[in-house]
Amino acid sequence: MKDLEEKIAQQEAEYERLRAEDKKRALEEIEENRREYEDVEMDSKEARRRFYKSSSRHTPEYRLEMSRKAAEYEDADEKDKNPFRDDEEKKKRPPRRLFDDGGRAMNVNEANLDFDYDDSDSEVIKVTLHIFKHLELSSLDLDVEPTFLRAKVKGKVFQMRFLEEVNSDSAEAARSQATGHVVVTVPKSRPSKAFKPVIEEEKAKKVIKEPSKVVDIRNIVKYEDVPPPLESVLDFEEAENEDEED
């Protein structure tokens, strides 16, 4: 059984090696073929004819290239049939609203960006935009205002309203070389101070009460208001009964 497992592992390693070599060779061939049919100065019909005459092999890389070009040609044919298609689609789309009727910035994520919002710091707010690592900075337009942040990625809008007002003039942006993410740090207009319970001296004195004076309980209830003992009441009733018998 152990010999069989080792043989299978060797065959898998050999297959991965051959596949890696084949993939590298296919990508080099495709790149060479593109020089023939993706010349900008070439007529579109001639470029298409050269593409269909170019060499091809049954590999995943060639199939992806064929799918890409087929979709490109299909889109070009549709535009030839209706050259005003893009303008009509833009007219059908409702205009993008960035502010509500009250003038407040709306949250918009037309660019489908992932982001992190961190306002746990008492002094600043940090917003991390998950920009693609290979996106050039020329394709990114960043704007920070006192109440919102707006970023345009290849013309698509990402806008987020801050939960509190910030000092936009002191905003800073940095991009991570490892991930490509853009971190925007902006100070809060009204930094929240950590709560520290402080007892003033005067209040402390009020908390410590002065010892109460001694109360004379003898003067609380008058003597005539105190009911007589039960024994004296019984003796009085017995005396009345004896007088009646006499």
C-alpha cells in the first residue's frame, strides 16, 4: 500500500511539472499571436481574420483567449448594429444621487469596494478602502469633506458619510505596498475625551455628613398621650363591679 501511495505521489508531481511547462509555453504562444491580431493601427476586419487563422491548441489558456476575443467581437458587432446603444443605456439609467433632499451626503458604493470604518480612536477616524493591488493611482480620485468621503475608481463612485464631523484639511492617505489598500486617516472635529470621574472638594464635603445630634426621646411623646398599662385598666373595672353589688 505504501509503495502505491508513493507511486501516485510521483505521478502527481510529474503531472504538475508537465502542466506548468505546458501553461508557460501556451501563454508565450498566445502573447506572440496577439502581436498579429491586436495591432491598434490594423483594420478591425483584418485583425479578426488573423485571429481566426492563428494557431491554437486544446489548453485552458487558449480556450480563455478564444472566449475573451469572442465576447469582444460580439460586443463590437452589437455596436455596429446600434452605434447609439451606449448613449441610450445612459439615458435609461436614473442619475446617480449623491445627496438627499436635505443636502446630506448619501452612502453610495457604485464601485463595489470593500471597506473598513474605524472610529474607536478618540482623536481620529480611519477608513480603509480595499483597492486592487495592481490598480494605478491615476485611476483613483479621492476627496475628503467635513461630513463625507468620496472616491472614484475608474469613474465609479464610492461615497460614505462620516458618523461625525471631521477636519478634512488634516486628512492623510497612505497606500499599503503589500495589499494595495488605501488607508484614510482624518482627525475628528470634536475629539471625545476619556471619561474621568472627578469629585470636587466641595461635593466631597457634602457627601460626608456631619454626625447627627442626640435626640431626647422623652420629649417626643407627651405623658398624657401614653395609654395606661393593661393591669391598671383591669383593676379599675373590678372596683366598679364591687360598688354596683353594694
